[in-house]
Amino acid sequence: MPLETEEYIRKSHLKQLPIQNRIVGQTQQIDDKEYIIVYQAYNTKIAKAAVENQRLDACPLFSTTRMTWIKPNFLWMMYRCSWTQKDANQERVLAFWLETEFFEQQILAQAVPSRYPSLKEMEALYDPKEPLLQIYDPNQDKSTLDKSTKSSHVVFQWDPYHDEKGYKCELVTRALQIGIKGEVAKQFASGVGIHHIEDITEFVLEQYKNLKNEDSILIPKEREWNCQNTAVTKRLLMQ
């Protein structure tokens, strides 16, 4: 099932974004399952092997010991890879149709922040009866928190939302990035929870050409994804 796209009009696009931090991306229903599309950029060898075999670990150059950062937001991906123009390691953009159930339970529910919030915020978040919120136990010292981030197989961070030209956008949600490595990356790379992988580089290059010519561009139609698990949303600092 291809990406659903829409014409990008900056003012209208920003207006429909939530103000608070929320996961914004494209979801699709396929065979009674919901999928969210996440993006990452790779070099040509990794991307080619991934699409041909429908799994990232088909290429030995892909490493699960290093963090690979997946993004539900298309424009953040374009900012990060400069519309594939940044370097050879980010010249192909892949889209992964990822089961939202797997995304929520196996990725987001394990994620720790790249930088922990203040002690006051942790005290407000902490719930001794909720396992997913134990990471915000305010009695932990800084070294313990730092070790938690370094040892975790899933790390998240909220970065400024960027428009099509790479400018920061204020007063709207930040863009979520999720870094995965280790066992979680092994599952992701082997295709667990993934319906299919598509190389969308030609679409990206076409929009980049239009952007340079000051013509209208298309982007994936993205809206707020409503995660039903409140413990997960609190863990991700979405409240």
C-alpha cells in the first residue's frame, strides 16, 4: 500500500499540528491491523538489500550494536538527511510499515529519555504501582540515570519540528526520534512487526527538485497518532 500524500501548504500544515508533544505520522489499516510509517536514511547498499529482502539485516553493513534512529515524521527525516543530499550514508530513504501494536509494546514501552526531566517533573510522573514509570523514580541519582540511558536498547528524544526548508517551527509539537539498538534493533532488522519496506528516494528527490524550483510539493499525509496506553504516553513525556 503506497504512501498517502497531500499538497504541502506551510501555514495549513502547521495549523493542524498539535501544540503539545504528540506523535505525528501516517497510519494505515492493512488486513485489519494498524501500521505507522517510520523513516530512516541509509547508504545505497543497505537500502537496496533491505528492499530486495524485506529486512534490514540482509546487508552485513547494517549494525545492531549502533543506534539506528527511526522517525514517524517525514519532514524531520528530510531535515535530518537534507532531502538525501547530506552524505552518502543518508542518500536513500526507506519507509517501514510498522505494526502500531509492536511499535507501542516493544519499542515505546521500553524507551528511556536521552535526557531525563527535572526532579520536580520526575516526582509528578513517578507511580510506584506502574512498571512503565519506574524509570522516573526520583530517588535515583544522576549516575544511575545516565547508565540507564547508555544501557537501554531504546532511547527517545523530542526535537524541534522543522519545515520543508529546515527552519525550526515554534508553538507546535516537537518531532519524536526513537533510537534502537541491541535486541530491539535485531527484531526490527529481521522484519518483526514490519508489513513491508519501501524505498521512497525517488519521491523524495522529486519533491526536492520542486522545492528548489519553488513549485508545490507533496508530503505524506500525517496526523496525530492517538496512543491509548496512558502509561506509555507519560513515559514518553507527552503529558
